Amino acid sequence: MTKNSYTISEFSKLTGINTDNLRFYDREGLLVPERREENGYRSYSRKQLSTAYLITTLRSLDVGLEEIREYATSRNPEVMNKLFKKHDQRISQEIARLKETRDIMKLYISLANEAEIEDDYVCKVQYHGQENYFKCEDVLQELSNEEAEIQAFAYAWEHKVNLVCPLGIIVDTEIYNTSQKFRVKNYYFKSTKIKNAFKPEGYYAVFIGKYDPWVTMQGIQFLFDYIEKEKLTMTGEVYVEYVLDHVAEQNTEDYCVKIEVQIKEK
């Protein structure tokens, strides 16, 4: 014999909607029990199962209650197509956002792995493929490095770059060579999504060491000395990246910097 009425507990088991949510849908007028027993208990009918399954389907798509209420009273294939296309677009955008977030996480892990060195610093030659990034506008000479960094973040934000991407610096080597002063030529973001420039494929002379402003300047000199000692020839820009920063380390003295410049293959 087919059962035509169900207690809230039975209805919950049949629909997968927990009893708290069934009570909530009742209060919202979205799924009101067909009747109340004399003892006040809710009693649902068999025909209400389709309404419950509709709500479950739409909630799994993250459709809001008001939208469900409107759809439930006016649905047809055309309305369904319009609703599902709308949420398909939203879901696609969310997938893209999550993918970017995952790529940024992987990037930070990769950078942290580069910081695993035995000594306080190391200089070496390594090969890497082309690396794309988002390059900010040239830094104006009259700006301090702090002002230039603020300008870079504003520029990246205007171009919809995710500002949690690791930040890098291109050093003005002309000023460094003449005055030994650290001057930023450009900032760039290691963006996983929006890119407008790249580090060329090839061999690079690389310095990796503990970070503070003095070490960064000293690291550039160490790298230049290493290039001279090994009789290497620089062919590109000097890039500075913080492979361990506030994301990975609590103490600033444990930060780690990587400085690299492309060299001519021997």
C-alpha cells in the first residue's frame, strides 16, 4: 500500500533535506506541510516530494530562496533555460576564480621551495623557460621606492590583476652601476592570469639569500661579483623576487630574496 503522508522525519529521509531546513522552508512559506496534526506535528503529502526535489536541485546550484520562490510558481522550459544559463555563467566565473586561486597557491609553494638553501646565500647558474608576468608602468625618477610601490599596486588594480600575486622588482642597473644605489625601474606581479611581459627563456645567474634591504643591495653586488668571477656576460634585466615573505614567514628576518639576471650561454 502506498503511503500518502509523512512525518517531518520521514520526509527528511526521502528528500535529503534535514529537519531544521524543512522547518525553515515552512516558516518562509516555500514548502509548507499539507497539514498540521492535532499535536502540532507537521505532516507532508506524497505530492509535495516533487516540490522538495525542486528546491534541492535549485539549492545545489546555489539559487537563492526568493529566486526559487519565483521560479516554482512560473516555471516552464523557457524559464528553466534562462535560469540555468544565468547560473552557468556564475559557476563558470567561480571556477575561473578558484583556478586562479589554486594557481597562486602553487606559485607560492614553488617560490618557497626555491628558498631551501643550506647557507645564508648561494649564487648559481640555472636555466628556466619563458616566464610571463604583469609589468607595471615605468617608475618615475622623482618617486621614492615606497611611492612607486603604491603606484604599482594602483596600476595593477586598474588592470584587474589579483594583488595577492607575488610582487617582483626590475632594478635600474644604470643607477646601481654608477652610484651603488638601489633604484626600482619597474614593479611586476607574477600574475597567473593577466600578463603583458615576460622573462625570456635561457640561462640566468641567480642569487638566493636572506632578505633585508641591505642584503638585497649586497645580493646584487654578490651576483655581479659572481658573474665577473665566472666570466659570464649579462644580457638582460635584473629581477628581484621575495621567495619567502609575509605569506610564508612570520618573522621578517626569515624572509628570503632571489635576484636573477639573464646571461649569455657559454
